[in-house]
Amino acid sequence: MAGDQKAIDVQLDPDLAPVSREMLHEQIYNQMKRNLMMGRFVPGQKLPLRGLAQSLGTSLMPVRDALQRLESVGCVVSAANRTMMVPEFSAKQLGDICTLRIILEGAAAEQAAVHRSEKELEILLSYVEEIEKSTEQDDVDLFLEANYHFHMQVAEMSKISFIKNILEPLWMHIGPSVRRTVPNQALFFISARRHRDVYDAIVSRDGGAAAEAMRMDILEGTNF
């Protein structure tokens, strides 16, 4: 099935800074994972081994290891010529990811309203403001980064054990597709409002409203 997918050459500017030799394999894996979750790659984009190794300033082996780990959880696939690429998911698959995110992140928002601290609220507000700033400046990269950090912060505030470990693979699957939808100006403004709604509900300790605002944010983003 993966071999039938058509690879797409896309020139982006992923955040691939050189890494130190210490724990090299894990650092490269984490960088690749983060770039997927933050939408710095797009569906169908080829991930050439040598090009990635050059960007990361390392040898082929740790990059190959990272790609194989990502392939094992379906976050990258092998194209017909054995080049790794970002998978393209069907509408049903994206809808299923949406359903899982609503269940998990809705529960996280509800619990965050109960367990949040003032310091955590300050951090969450900073991401809300960055999302609003990205809307004003039409800055897709700023939006993607702030959006990712906002959702992970809500998950952390929930104090639900293992939730970030469960959410990360879902975000690695959905992140590349988010980049395709975000340039829509209407989605920019809707998303900014929904994130503010989630924040306000958590501040008010209204778990039900926080879960509903999170549900609407995820659902509207998927519909676009």
C-alpha cells in the first residue's frame, strides 16, 4: 500500500539543526518527531537519507535509525524507490485521528481546568497570544509552533498519566496535514478564537466548556 503512494518533492525549511555526538540517535529521532508534529513536513514529501544527514550534520546511520523507528509507528513510509516519505492519509484515516484527538484532548482540557496552576496558565496564555499574533501577521510557521505547544501544554496541565506519550504518535500523523490547511485565512481566525475559548474555560475552572472548545477546535481544523 505504501509503495503505491506518489512521492512529492517539497522544499520547506524544517528545523534541522546540527546535533552533538552525545545520544546522537535519540536527538535525531526527537528532532524528526518534532518536525512531523509541528507540520514542518507535508504529506507526500520525500525524506532522502543523505539530504537529512547533511542538514543534521551527521552520518547516515543515526538518520536511518530514526526513520526506521518512525516507520514502525506509521509516521513515515517507504516509497516505490525505497526512499522514505511522509504518508498521505485518506479522509477516513484523518477523521479517525480527529475522533481520537477529541476523546483524549477533550479529557485533557477538562482535567486541566481542575488541576491547573497559575504558572501553567501563564505559559498557556503565552501560546494563545502567539497564535493570535500569527493570525495578525499571517505567519504559518509561528501558528504551527504555537499551536503544537498549546495542545501539549494542555495535556501536561491535565496531569493524566501517559497522555503525552499517547498523543505524540497522533500528532506525528496529523501534523503534516495541518500545514496544508492552515494557509486558509478563515481557519486562522477560527482557530485563534477556539484556543482563546479553551484558555478562558480552563481559567474559569469550567471543565465542560474547556472540553467543548477543544472539541470544536479539533473538529473545525479537520473539516478544513
